[in-house]
Amino acid sequence: MEFSSKKELTTEEKRKIALERAKELRGRIEDYLQVKDKIFTGFDIQDKVQQQKKRILEVLGGTEENWNDWKWQIANRIKDTEMFRKIFDISDEQAEIIDSVGKKFRWAISPYYASLMLEPNDKDPIYLQSIPTMAEITDNYGVDDPMGEEFTSPAPAITRRYPDRLIINVTNQCAMYCRHCQRRRNIGEIDTHKPKEVLQEALDYIRANPEIRDVLITGGDALMLSNNMLDWLLGELDKIEHVEIKRLGTRTLVTLPQRITPGLCSIIEKYPPIYINTQFNHPREVTPEVGKAADMLIKAGAVLGNQAVLLKGVNNDPNVMKKLNHALLKVRIRPYYIFHAKQVTGTSHFITSVDEGLEIMEKLRGYTSGLAVPTYIINAPQGYGKTPVLPQYILESDGNKVKLRTWEKREIDYQVRH
């Protein structure tokens, strides 16, 4: 029945049609409704998390005050199997794998992030992102620098892929060394920040290029810098008239929310506008501590966005990704991107098919609010930039008349009237 004819119906008849449509719409998400309560966020597992936290503090000899101190968390990162086995029950075989892979690819996990681990094996999304597995050395596919960053660095510490924006890489340090990291080639055995004189050269480059209006500070993790260094760097950028936006790339909201302190927030507040992009990959990473940290940053004026990475065994499931995005919105972090995993050496076990990414997008668009629908991105190799990948919604077009395919896969003709 066409809409124009429905206008001739009675109110009661229209209401009946609306109720039938509402029933149909609920049916569209019935599969999600059946499983959503079995996909846990960090809020849902607090009893288990608190038990893990107590055990970790006992092993590390720490206190509640220590736990809330980000510097203590960094100083007490778990980075050897001896310490890991004191906290988690793993087999000799697992320990041998961790030791073997760790000789090639460094690992470390913050006590906080370890407390989110429910099972110490590669079926657990927290374990899989943080603890070495044999897959990292059994598959030699991939390259160390798939983004060609060495060829897109016109000045020290700078990566430039776009006309009006660039990256300053300020450190190789992170609160945790993610197993899927795109810059794992930069992670040595020693955590190092870029010297101030190198950052001065990066700032000089920005000053000399007035088309640069947007600067992302990242690494490593931008928030591994001290408050004093962040204050200086943001202040210098703020003095550059053509720099309109400062961005911070950090995963500390996920792996070390204790880093978000009143002192840090006072610096964020001084230099608006500041946008902070982070990387939550699973609903379990969204915890009460995250909610508190996000609230502090928002009150300081920061705008928060999430750049998830599509990872096999972690979130390559439409229902998991939807639950993640809903959980993020509840703590006021906007889902921004879903990145297809980059083909980095030792990470091919995380890489999904592009069809899996498209299926996730199909099950988000229309099935949930637009706020919960990020853009699916494939980074073009060799530094040629982010490329949006979308399901096909225009089936035919002659400029003024198009055939649309809706989120429900209905085909509808649409005529443009001038």
C-alpha cells in the first residue's frame, strides 16, 4: 500500500498499520535481543574484576591507593611469565609460548587491564589483545610498516598523509603493548619519549606550513608523556595561529583509566578544542573506572571518540560490536571508526575478511541509532590514507533518479525534483 493511499484511512486503521510495522521492526533485532545480556560489559562483571584486583594487589604487594596511581600501574606492569603465573593459572605450555614469543615481540599488561581477564587463554578477548600467542610467530605474513610511515615523514617525529593535518609521534611507550599494534616495530626494550629538541623541529615544521590546521599527538600513547611535557607541547601548538584543533591518541582510557587525573584535566581545559580518540575493542573494556575517567575529560572540555579495530576472536561479530558501541555511548564516547586490521608482521591471525566488516555495518545501519554507527575504514597501504568502505545502497542512478536499497534491503525508486 502506498503512503498516499494511507492518508485516506481512519486513525484506527493507521494505528493498526503502525503497530504491525513496530512488530516487524522488533523482529529485525530479535537475534540481538536474545544474546545481548550474554555479552558482558565491564560493568556487568565487577564481582569477578574485584576478585582479580584483590589477587593482583596481593601478588604485587600493592594497596588501593597504589591501584589508583597511574605511575604505580606503569611501574608494576606484568611483563614476565613468572609474575603472570602467580596471578593466573596457566599451563607450562602456555608459559613456554609466552616466553618464546616475548623474545621477538615485547609484551606488558597493566594490572588494571589484567583484572578484566576472565579466562587466561586465547578465547578471552582481553587475553588475546594483551598476552603473546604462538600465532604471532608461526605466520610470517605481513610487513613491519604497512602504512609506509618512513616515507611520509617530512620532518622529525612527523607523519603526514593528508593536505591539512598531520601526526606528531611523541613516544614509543604504552600502558600495555597490544598484540595487534600497527607500530610494534617501534617498541624496543626501553620506553623512550622523543627529546624536546626533536619535538621543537616538529613544531617548526608545523609553523612553516600554514595549511596544517589539525595536529594529532600520538605514539605509542600520547598520555604516557608527563603532565609538564603535555602542557608545554599543547601550549606551543595553541600559540600557532593556523592550528585549529589538537587531538590526542591514547588507549589509556581502556588500559589505564587511572591516568586521567585532575592535573591532566586542568591541562586539557587550558587548550580547547581538544579531541581525544581512544580504542575500545570489546564491551568488557567499558568499566566504571572508564565512566569516571570519561566524565572527568568531558568536564574538562574534551570531545571523546572511539576508533575500534576489527579483530578476529575479539569483536568480529555484529552483536558484540553493537553492544560495544552502545556501552561506549552510555559513557559518552562516540563510536567514530572501525578500522580493518592492518597487515602488520605477526598479527595476521587477527585479520578478518572485508565481508565480515561489511556484515557488521549492515547490522548496525538502521538496526541501531546513527550515534552507534561508526565508519568502517581500510587504510590504504603505503600511507595513502583512510578509505571508507560501505555496503552498496545505490543500485542504479542516472543523476536525478536513483534506485535505493534500504537497510532492510527494500528496493525503492527515488526521483530528485529540481
